[in-house]
Amino acid sequence: MADYLVTYDFKDSASKQWEEFVKCAELEGFIYVYNVGEELARLTNTTLWGEFENKTAAKAAFERAQAAAGKKIGRTITLEKRVITKMADVFVRSDKKKKPDSRWTKSTSFETCRAHQKNDPFFAY
């Protein structure tokens, strides 16, 4: 398993599509909270990351999330641009970062980030 970053643009429409997409993407293994050293940081809007076997698996998970979100909002979400890349030497700057809260600290970095995204109001989408 490796960390993959995806950044994307959807065709502008109702803002509900992004909120619904983020919910569906989380179910597919993509999140927007990232571990940077000893702190957790919120990634930029329309940027997610997850742990996948390869880039094909990451792409398939993204497309499943996109389709599921479209179903929930009742219309097709049009993807304009997307970049999927394996994360290696990453630098993240975020105005939204903090030390992990012990209530949501898990056994892996990914699960800690996911728990903070789901539970910590500081990282609410």
C-alpha cells in the first residue's frame, strides 16, 4: 500500500456536490486531513489522499465516489481535471493544523487522520 494524492476540479454547479463527494470519497478511502510531522493539517480544497495498492486502485475509488455522490444529489458530477500521484517527499502548508487529539489517535497515521476528519470539529468540511 502507498499514499496517493488526488487533486481535482468539478464543473461548477451547486456547492452541495463537493460536500456530498467528500462524504462518498471518505467511504472509498480518501480523506482531507493529513499528518505533517507532529501535527495534522487540512489539505487544500479539492485535494484528498488515501492508501491504495496502486494508482489504478486510487482512480477507481475516486470514480466510485464521484458516481455515488452524483446518485445522492440526483445528477451527474462532471469532472474537469484530476491529478493522481503517489506521495513521496511531500511539503504541506496549511492554515488549519493542530496536534492530534488523544481521543482520536489510532494505530496508524491514516486512521488517526480519518478519525480527526470524522470527529474533530476543527477539521469540519
